Amino acid sequence: MRQKCFDRPGRKLGLLVCACGLISFPAQAQWGSIRGNNHGEHEMRGAVHTPMRGEHERSPAFEEHRVLPQTGRQVEHERREVEPARRWVEGPREARDFDFDEDRRHGFFWSHVPRGAFYATLPTGYLPIYVGGNPYYYYEGAYYQPEASGYVAVTPPVGAVVPQLPPGAEPVTAGQTTYYYAGGTFYLPQSQGLVVVPPPLGVTVSSLPPGATPVYIRGGLYYQYNGVYFMPSIQDGVTVYTTVQP
Amino acid sequence: MPMAGTVWAQEYTNMDAGAVQVLRAACQYLAEAPYFGITAEIWREHLTEDGQKVQFSRSMEMEVERPNRFHTEIHSPHSQRGFWYDGHSLTVLDRKHNLFSATSMPANLDEVIDASRDQFGIDLPMIDLAVSDPFTNAMARVQGVRDFGMAPALGFTCHHLAFTQDNIDWQIWIQDGPQPLIRKFVITHKNEPGSPEFTGLIREWNLTSRIADSDFAFVPPDGAVKVPMRGVSADAALKPTGATEPRTR
């Protein structure tokens, strides 16, 4: 379902950012024709808002634990985050040409980290996390696990908690719940951070998770990934995928 | 099209008459062409979250047969899409994923352009060339015109005209000489953060060779799968109707 408002993970700042998006940037469609611009701006479906650096909030849980209360020392993994990450959260699906999103996705770090790829070193600014007692490393939407002589990019583990959304995360809603989708992974804002969750039903996303495979069920094409089915359709002139129960 | 010297004199008296006349001549030349084809490149600017402006590009070909046939291909290494309108229906083909979708449309190209955008959110770049009355379409909301004289565009000596509206500014480069062909076109979304621009560069024009009927008839590529087309107001989970097995010619 469409996101009606630029949403943030449960903070007052989020509402402020949303309001700024609606007020400060009177939205217009960016069509590639005079006719489109003259006729299309009255049918806007949402506000265009590209968050600028500094607008993105961090999870309160991660903020609260940046300094060890007993010693005043900074936690090791927080110190590694000194270098600011590129932060980019997609706005609502407004009226524009979505064809160029394919180009934009190529600009995000996670789009250049294929799952299963081996790396001798981790990217600068990585964050160590544990899921089910297993160590992982996270950086801008990419997840790694240690191997004998390096690290391998892996499927994001369900239950992982990261402090901020990966760049390029697009808001998608199922019922009253807002999720964020980036690099084939769904995130649910929780009090402790952004939690990696299984794909929810009834959301429409702009790309398939890596490794999704086509299947035909009763003559219809779906893409299957981890037991979830994505049904393709064409919306706004580009292909989108909706999670369904076929 | 409005008659020159009558409606024009009433509507555009506070504008540069010479510039308006250059645009009118180019539009009239285009409107009188029963069919035409272009080979172009389009560029879109995008502002990243930290204020960096980047440009994304596509190659495109467009074929138009007035009053009711249209075909365009828009492509890059990232994306390849085709659009067909045959007087009855609009078909969109995602060549990269080999998926297509079709929907019925009005019998008039102008209405199809608007319906594609309003009902299905489809942006057809450079579609101003295909409307039945390009001059009235272009001047609909113009508030001011400036003529910057002659300038090169793609190697052609062109008239450089700049128009301003409340919602956008736009510029056009029109080839000088007996064939007043549009060579470059820029839209500035001046009310958007960073004022991103859309640019179209028309490398080739074909106004002489009749376009084959087959160019306007969509034929699914081998293995292409038909999928639903979602309207702009669609926000409910889709039912898996309309999908079919891969089609093989």
C-alpha cells in the first residue's frame, strides 16, 4: 500500500520532518514534457521530499548506549561510526518517472554487495551486531559474517537490529504498519532500532530481493523468496512487485 | 491551431513576437507532419540527500502517426521499456524483465497522453511533440518569452528561446532554416529543491519515410509474460488475475 506521509520510526522529529516535507517543498510532478507538468501537478499523490543530511534520526536505544555509563568511554562499535554514513530514505510514491529509480539504486552501497561475495576486509564504519548469538557485521544495508580469512556477504538475518535505515530505504505499508525496504530486506521500526523482519504480505516494492526465483501458480507468474511470493505488475510505467498469498 | 495574427495577437501581445513566431513555425511544421520519428537522448537531474546533483540518462526513439498511433522505446543498460498505442490500447513492455501489460485507451492521441499519465502514472518524455496542437500545448501557461538569439545545438545552428511559467521554466532550441526542427529541449522544475532539469536532445528526425504499420503493433517477445497494470490509485493487494503463461511466438 502507498505511504501517505513521510514517516519516521516513532519520533516527534519524524512528524516535523514530514511537515517540513509538505510545507517547505510544494510538490510538483517532474514530468518530461510541458503537458505533463501543466496537467499533472494537480493530481499529485503525495509530497516529494528528499531528506537532506541531518534530517535522519537515530534509534533512541543506540543513542542511549553510545557512552558506557560506568566509565564514560565510548562503546567500540559506536566509535567506528564516526564517519557519517550516507543516509537516504525514499519519500512516498509521488507522481514522477520511476524508471530512473533503477539508476538511483545503483548508487547505494548495498547494491554493490552481492550475497555470497567474499571480502578480505570490512568497509570502514561497519557495525558489529549479534543475532541468535551469531556475529554479523553491518554497513549501509549490507550484512557480513566472518570466515576463516575474511568476511562473506550474507542474507540479512531476521531479528537483526540496526540503528538507522539503510540509504535508499523506501517506506511501504501493510495495513496500518509501515515497513522500510532496501536491498531486498524489510525493516520494522521498533524501540530498540530498525529490526529486520520477514517480508510482510500486501506490500508493493520496486525491486525483488536478490535470489528470488520465478514460479508459475495456476498460470500466474510469481517470484518466490524465502517462502514469500511476489506478484509482478506494471505501475507508473515500471514493474513493481506485491507480496501476496497465491 | 489558432490562426496566426488573430488569436496570437490577442494572447501574446506582451511577449517577444519574434520568439513566439519562431516557436509557432516549428510547431506548425511538426503539427502538419502526418507522421514522424525521432532519435533522442533524455537526461534527468536528481538531487541526492546531501545535495549532490546527478544526471540520469536514457536513449529513446519515438514514432508518431497522427492522429492515433504511437510507439516509443526508452532504454539504457539499466532499463529497457517500450510503449505502443495502436488507436485502441496502450501496451507497456518491460524488456529487461520481459513483462508486458495492456489497457484500453481512448481513440485520440491527446486523450491517451493524459489518460496514461493521470490513470496509470506513465510519463512519456518529449510527448509534447506528439500532441495534435503543439503550439497551443506549449504556450498554455507561458507568462514570458525571451529570445537569446542563435546558438549551436548538436551541431545545428538554432534559435534559443526561453519561456517561463508559474510552475516550470523551459527552453527550446529550434533549427534555423527551412526545416524548423526542435533539437534541444530543457524543462527546469524551478519550484523543486535544487531546480532539477529535464533535457531532451533530438539527434535525428524522420519526416519523410512512412512508418511501417508493424511498428505500431505490439507483438510480445518470446517468453514475455502478461501482468496486470495498476492504476495510480491502486493500493490494495492485487489479485493474481491477468497473468498468463509465457507466450511464445
